[in-house]
Amino acid sequence: MQYYVEFCVYLMDKYTTMHYKLKYLFFFFVLLSFTGVSQTKYSNEFLQIGAGARSLSLSKAVVASSANSSSIYWNPSSLVDLTHTEMELMHASYFAGIANFDQFSFAKKVNETDAVGFMMLRFGVDDIMNTSNLIDNEGNVDYNRIELFSAADYAFLFSYAKKDVFKGFDVGGNAKIIYRQIGDFAKSWGFGFDLSTQKQFGKWKVAAITRDATSTFNSWMFNMEKFEEVYLQTGNELPENSSELTLPSIQTGIARSFTINKNFSAHSELDLDIHFDGERNTLYSANTTSVNPHFGAEIRYRDIIDFRFGIGEFIRETDFNNEKYVSVQPNIGIGFHFDNIRIDYALTNLGDQSSGLYSNLFSLRYSLK
């Protein structure tokens, strides 16, 4: 707590000259809450999936132990711990191949104290059939009139990190642009910021990231020409252009590294996800706040192979006998290191906590030495 207070005082002193700019920015976001912008609980929920097969095999318990290109998502301040410039690709296909989740990231050290990164995420369902024009004006069914479209969400993250900003605390952040598209029917643009910090205490490390730190703003626009006629014929209410506001959330974690012997080493981490958008079905939830823990552990043989295990997604459920219980989601994974190439695999569940819906994820990291 002492470090936190001193850190806040330091920032206030350092950025006093920005007082008026910050004041105007504050009033801008306050004004948003009074101008019809809805605070949507699950807005931009695709950004809760995560990034990197290694991270997902550890049940996302990596905010204090990620030092690779996936750190752009998990903890941009840890980019200062990079030893080489990295690129990473990840692909996941789940729900029997209906949906695809893809990631590309690039991160590099600028100098001894600064690092930058870029990440693109895409979550999409492709080749959806548009049957609104299946029947022509004369009532004939013409399958050639069927068109295909995609519903996809994109996120572009631009990261910056600086080492030892205040008493050993590294600081980083993301500026992110969100683009969501449903064929030619609707599209949305959004923007927001993430802020993170970390500090090493011997073999222990603590870290935290505030996602959507200033709330992330999304504006939806609908192409009425594409479906107005169908909506009127079916008596449905036409959608209106609208805006959404994603409230801040915090992920905080504590990790420890272990040396077993000259060949084996390990690390473990415990994280907490804290949301402030109302009650969620998590291990702990209240009217305004919900908290969910997740744990991950990794055993490494030299610098050749990693074995990973994680547990998370604590969900309160009710069975057919009306008895309540808590379900959990275990994840496992493995990683192989070949000089400057790393291949990570995870067996995990991205979209549902029920059994039998596990997904296979692969990611490839390349270090530019």
C-alpha cells in the first residue's frame, strides 16, 4: 500500500502540467454516461478469450509471468523483460469449426528500458447464409440468390512499456481500436485503453492490469437498406444506431519461480479477475462486483519442453435435483523450444464450461535473434 500511495503522488507531481487536459478528458467520459450510452455488461466479450496457447493452457493465470509477445494482451508492462524481438501466430477453431479465433502479435525492445508491441485479434463466424432474398418478387425460391457473409470482431492493440518508472515498478499500456462487422448489415468502431504494472521481489512477482481503464466506447451503425424491407414485412422493430460502454475490469496476480535442480525449473501463479459491471456467475459476485480466481503451474525441462496445467472458470450451477454446486474448468498444455522457434499447444475450452466442448489451440512464436 505504501508503494501504491507513493506511486500515485509521484504521478501527480510529474504530470501536473497536464492538469487541464486530464480534467477535460475526465469530463468527456462523465458526459458519455449521460448521453444515452449504454453500459453493456458483455460488450466486446470476445476480448475476454485471451491470447496465446501457453496462456490459455495455464487458465489465463499469466498476468505476473508473461514475458513474450502475448504480454501485449496480458500485461504490456512485462514487455520490458523481453530478451529478443518476437512474433507470434495463434489459431483456434471450435464449436465444430463454426467459429475461428486468430491472433498475430509483434513485440520488441527499443532500448534497455523501453519496449513496444502490436497485436491483432480476430474472432469470427464465416460463410453465414443470407436467405433474406431467397424468394423473389414472384414467390419463386431461387437458391442462387443466397449470399454468404461473415460476422467478425477485430481488435488492434498498440503497446508501450517502460522499465523501473517508480521504485522498481514497470509500467505499460495499450491503446486499442475495436472494429466489429456483421456482413453489410452493421458495423461498429470502438476505442479504449489498458494500463498495467509489475514488480519483482526476488523469486516473487506481482502484477496487475486494468482493462478498459477509461471505459471502452463502441458506436454501432446499421445499414437499413439491407434489411428494412424484410423487417417491415415480418413486423419486427428496426434497429437504431447506438453506442456501448465497456466498464473497467482488473486482473491481478502473484507468481513465484522455483529451481528444482539443474535440469528442472517451475513457476506457479494465482490470479484474480475483478469485474465492475454488475453481478456475474462467478465464484464471488455482488450487485456491482464479481471476482473469479484462476491458477496455473508450469514445469520446464531445461529450455526444451514445458508441461502446463491450469484451473479456472469457477461457475455456480444448479443440477436437475435443484442442488447447487461449483464447476471448474481444467486446462493442460505443452510447449516445445527449438532455438528461436517455440510451439505451444493447449487443450482448453474457450466458449463453454460444459463437458465435451474442449478446443485444441496452437501458437507459434519466432524470436529474431
